[in-house]
Amino acid sequence: MRWLLAPLARLIYRPVVHGAEWVPREGPVILAANHRAAVDTAVIALTTGRPVSFLGKEEYFVGRGLRGRALASFLSALGYVPVDRANAKAGLAALAAARRVLDGGGAFAIYPEGTRSLDGCLHRGHTGVASLALSTGAPVVPVGLIGTERVQPVGVRIPRPRRVVVRFGTPLDFSRYDGLEGSSAIRRAVTDEVMDAIARLSHQEYVDTYHERPAA
């Protein structure tokens, strides 16, 4: 994936990457990014400089036939970790899967908003990113993605050739909160600090409400 797709993506989308040196070359790290388009995951995977894991719907990995196996292999190569989101305890399963990646010294990417922004604003983050940082001790590298919404606007299936900018920020260390991961107030404070860093990198307007998709 890295040898074949990265050069092709750089040729077509001409990404501008800032701050790549802030991503540790080894050891556990959480990449917390804004989310503007479906293509964001591929952009992060191909510009980070090390393998990155993401959460993916379990049903994507259990398809039958050649097409199903090809999709599962493709997503696995991109670093997706299957999670059963239909389970009542899907949130806990997702955190457990992420912890396994971090405990193994891997890089894990998360979108704290929980879904793509449809209004262009950066919305309030869910506290899963704080739970991971506090329970594993992994540093959080904030990521600002700029222009991906023009590459793949909502409703567009095939990405368009547009330039994107990826800005990695200074790693955030939350070791000062060791032993306090059970506090909802601490988790909220950590999440808000992460979102503030993302806002400064992405240049998005911050809205202190959770993003809700419009009714179908």
C-alpha cells in the first residue's frame, strides 16, 4: 500500500505536509484529526510515515466471494481494525480494540467529532480520545486536514484531483493526569485541549456542540 499508493496519491493530490517530524517513528501514539470527507482516512494513512490503525465496521471484513475478500484485504492493508458497531457495547469494544493497538506500540487514528462535519465547522469532541490517552499514556498528536472536503464532497464517490494540506501538531502529553482517567471532568478537559489544538491546525470555526447528522 505504501509503495504503490503513496507515490500515486502524491502525484494526483499533491499533498502539502507540515510537521511530520512531530509523529514519533515508533512507540504508541494517538493521531486525533478533524473529519471533513471519507477520503480523510486514506490521506492520514499515506502521509503519516508509519503504519496507522483505524476502526472499521466489522461487516466490511466478512464479505464473501472475491470482491468481499479483496475489500477485507484492502482495508486491512490500510490499517483498519474490525469492530462490531451493532453490538450494544460497541463503544467499549472500539476502545478495547484501540488499546490493543496502542499497547502493542502502534499508531492509532481517531476522529473525536465521531462523524464527518457537514457544515465545515469543528464540533465538540467525544471523550473517547481522552480515555485512550489517559489509560495508555500514549501522546496525542493533533492533525488538521485542509481541503479533503473538495477532494470528496458529500455524495461524491470518486475522489477528485484537488490539493490537500495535512498539518501535524506538537504531541500533547497528559501524564500530569495519571490515575485520574476515571474522572469525567478530566476526560472532558483533555478532550477540549485536543480539540483546541485541532482547531488551530485546521483553521476551522469551533462549535461547542456535538455534530448531529440531519434526518434522512
